[in-house]
Amino acid sequence: MNKLSLSLLVASSMLAGCADAVDQDTGRAETQGAGAQLDLQSGKLDGAATVSTDARMVNCHLEYEAFSPTFAVRTAGTFDTTFGQIENASASATDGAYRLVVSTNPTPPYNLSFIAQIVDAKGAGLSYIVLPRPHVGGAFLFELGAGIAPVTLADGTSYDHLRAYCSIRMP
């Protein structure tokens, strides 16, 4: 019986904590700062016909990596394009076996519209990251990776990992 009383006490205190998240004047949940993200276009771009002219440059790299017996890196592909191009049509870097695809979802459920993913030649997803749209003037850099079956390339090194990273800069 003591467990039941304790469970009811915990549940009631959780409800009281949730009730405290409302604005006392209007009774609605507080959303301070949410409008600022949309004002800065940090979220989605509304309207399918919108064509982005964002001139910021996005530089991305896809690399093979080996950690053992020694560390080794080999470039699989790169691209350097405008953020507007990514918003309008996406961009990718590939060596034929693996591909880094960077795109935006114009109608995300929240402000997480910037998507980067590593896929294999068959289109199977190995790794992905979803981020808010980068805002003007802010530093922006991200990285993602994926383990792969060992691949021995022409240099004789066996690689068992992929790494992708991108940065954004003003033109």
C-alpha cells in the first residue's frame, strides 16, 4: 500500500510542475523567444515556390578514416556551393561507393530543416544529422560519421569509418 501512496504523491507533484509552465496572465504555455527564431529564418522556408538566393558558402568533405593500426584519412568527395543552392536543390559529394547529401526540408514539423546524411551506393542511410537552418553571422560547423565494412583502397590502406563535416562562411 505504501508504494501506491508514493506513486500517487509523485504523480501529483509532476502535474503541479507541469501546471507551473503556463503564463499566469493568459493561462497559455510561455513561448518567449520562439518568434525570434522564425524572424531570423532559423526554421523552415514557407512556400514551395520560394527560391533561395542565400550567397553564404557551404564547404563539405566526405572522408574515409582508419584508426588502427595507424590513423589514416583519404578524401572521398567534397563540394563548395552556396547555401541557396542547397536550399533549392541540395548538394552532394561522392566517390561512387558512398555519398554525403546535404539538403533542407522546406516544411519541417519544427525548426530542424537542415539535413546531412551519409548513404551507400544502394541508397541505404548510414548516418544523418538534422539541425536548425544556420542564421546569418553565426559560426556553423558540424560533423557526422559512420562505421563501414573494411574497404581497401588503391593506396593499400584498409578504411573502416566514414567522416563528413561541413562549414559555412560568408562569400
